[in-house]
Amino acid sequence: MQIERVGFDPSLMPQKRLDKSVVIIGGTSGMGLSAAVACKEAGARLVVVGRDAESTEFARRQLGDLARCLVGDATNPETAERAVVEAVEQFGRLDALYHVAGGSGRKFGDGPLHEVTDDGIDWTLALNLKSVIFSNRAAVRQFLKQNDGGAILNMGSVLGSRPSPKFFATHIYAAAKSALIGFTRSCAAYYAKDNIRFNLIAPSLIETPMAQRASGDKTILTFLSTKQPLDGGRIGRPADLNEAVLLFLGDGSSFITGQVLSVDGGWSISEGQIPSSDTTPNRL
């Protein structure tokens, strides 16, 4: 059998890895801002949304005047709709959505189920589940208008499928992140015929404001050194997610949908050893 050899033509390589119009909900701090900077450097045209003026102004300085930076509450359905309209008005279309906004509801009443408050349930589900539904809906409606597909990437968590009961017992947060897996896959199945792709990224503990209590607790850090043992057993960094984000938002994943990718330093495949000297239920 003769094998046809195709020569490499550098002119056929894309000049910009992510030459697309991208909306990032929760893109003004932490993992979202890190991804926004990576997308910008890869050639993306950006609309990022933050929840307060301070973080949004900081993001604007990091991303430059070509990026559109909006202040908005992700739990308000109008926020995502406004971001999509902004992308279309400024850049002519929407190509991709990355939903990062979310967070722990512990200080609002999330925790072990017997301690969960009604307010904790409402707040945690609104931020971590309803807000994603709102942003995904706004993006899909625009993709259907354009009639040429699009990409959606949602932010999950390893806690949605790999619980850690001693130190990370926030059961409503886990419920929301688990629900996002079903939501993302169900949407991926329905909209595949429209060439609209849905995927989810599931990180473990990442160095963000949400992780401050864990990163300051020696017992938890000792546990994490065995639970997510890659690269010395460290806490993850926002930049650890960037390559996966660029893949899922770009054309390199044009044949991938309905998938969950764990970026977790080995969390989901490691037992994790609780220090024998620890007897306190120090949960986050």
C-alpha cells in the first residue's frame, strides 16, 4: 500500500490561535482573568464581565482598551444577555462563551446538609447553577441566530463527582457542580446538530480568593500534598487551566462536545491521606 506524503506548508497554519469573539462571565479575577489574558494573547476579541467596578477596572488595565469590560451580577439573567449583545455590537458576532463565575456558599449557609440554611441553598444554587443556565441560554440564542455553531465551556469542580468529606463538605455547592455536568452534557447532545459544542472543565483546589482558608491551613495543605500530588503536591494556579480553555474555545476541539475535563493535579485518582494527628473537623 502506498502512503501519500503531504508536505508541511507553514502558510496554512493559523496566524492567531483564537481569532474569535469570546464572552467570559467572571473574567475579571482569578481563573477567569488568567484565561482572559491567555485568550487575548491568542488573538481573541473579548467581552469580560465582573461583579464589581474595582475588579473590572483592574481587568481593563490588564486586557487593554480593545477588550470590553462590564460590571454585572451573573445571577441576573440580563447580565449575560448584555454581554452577548456587546460582543455582537463590537465584534460582529459571538463565537464562544466561557462561564467561570461561581463560588463557595459557606459564609451564606452552605455546609454539611444538616447545617445548611435556606438562604445558603438559594444563594449557592443561584451563583453556581442558575447563573450558568442564564449565560448558556443567552449564548445559544445568539449562536442559533448566526446559524454557524459556537462553543460553550462551563466551570465545574472535582467536588461535583469526587467528594472530599472531611475538609470540603459544602453539599449545595457540590450539588450545583454535579448538576452542571448533567446540564452541559444534555445541552451538548441536543445542540450537536447545530454545531454548538458544550464542555466542562473541573478543577481541584486552585489558588484564588475562594481557596484562602485552605491555603492557610497546614493540615489541609498536608492532605492536599497527597490528594493532588502532581508537581510537588501544590495548590493549583489559575494558569494551569489556560491551555484547556484555549483548546475548548478554539477550533482544535471542533470534534469534541459533552466532555468533562478534570484539571486537578491528580485529585480524582488519588486517595489523599488525612494527617494522623488531626482530629478537628476543619471543613471548608
